[in-house]
Amino acid sequence: MMKILIVDDHPLVRKGICHTLSSFGAETDEAASGVEALTKVAEIAYDLVLLDISLPGRSGLEILSQLKKEHPRLPVLILTIHSEKQYAIRAMKAGAAGYLTKDCEPEKLIQVIEHIVENGRYLSKKIMEIMADDLTCFVSQKQFRHEQLSDREFQVARLIASGRTVGQIAEAINLSVNTVSTYRTRLLSKLNMKTNAELTAYMVRKGLVE
């Protein structure tokens, strides 16, 4: 029987996923934050971690990086509301075993989990297309401007583009207003932009925000 840790800050989502996985014979456990997930993984042997990207405090990508550093053989499947175009490449580069969006069918989730446990990694057709585009940019020595951003800078950029104020962003990701302002200044400089409006237009044009 597979033992799976579900990391999501929404109780209803966790319970729904637990119900789905349990109905297929998996044993499940829950964590409401990345910090809780790290603690549980250090104490309990799981076959797979199901990880959301949007978490309170440290983002799912940060938690993914630490999980892979401390437990390199533990497969981590990203399950998120964010489209593949927004985060899949970053997640796969950070060591994710697969990437699914939350609108997938329950049967698809089970199939992907079983595939990862047996084969190590799952790449959907959409992700392979995105990776091919990414490789083309690498070979041609081109780079989308947002790919210069760190994971935290990219997270702040997406929140700014979604209309959040610096104060709201600081509260959402548990950072000080000054720290968020520093990230904003840094990311605008990297993108060669001066205003939030420029940033928002770019992020929307690239399909990086809903």
C-alpha cells in the first residue's frame, strides 16, 4: 500500500484528495504548510508527496527544493491550480517528478501517481512541448525575460500582476513590506521595467497570470 503525504493549505482540498486516494487503496497523511510537510517527511517514510505551489509562508517551489535536497529519492508530484505554462518548467528543474493541475480527473491523478512510483517521472504532452520550447530558447541562446527571476521574485511578480499591493503580498507570503519592496525593485530591474503596469502587461501577454 502506497503512503502519500498531501500538502495543501485548504482543508477541503486535502480531504477531497485523501478520499480519492483512499478509494484506490492508498494510505494518506496531510500537511497544511510546507514547514509541517518538512517535519513529517523527516519523521515518516512516504512513497510520494503531493505538493501544492501556493502555500502560506514558503512557496511550494521552495519546499520542493528543500525536499529534494534532504530526500533526493522521494518523488514529489506538483498538484496546483496554476497552469503548466506558469510553473511546470521551474518545478521540473527543481526536481518535481510530475506536474498536474487540479482540474484533472481523479483517475488521471491515480494513473500519474502509479506511473511515478513505478517509473520515477511523469511528463505530459503539454509539459514536453513547453520543455521543447525552453530547449529551443537555450540552443538559440535566447531567454524569456522572466526566466532570469528567482523563484521568489517570480512569485512576487505574479502577485503584483494579479493586482495585489505590496502590503497584501507581504501578508500573503509572510514577508515584511520592505522585503517585498526590495524584491519588486530587483525584479523590475532584471526585466528592464519601471512600473507595475509594464510588468502586468508582460505577465498577461506571456500567460503567466490567470
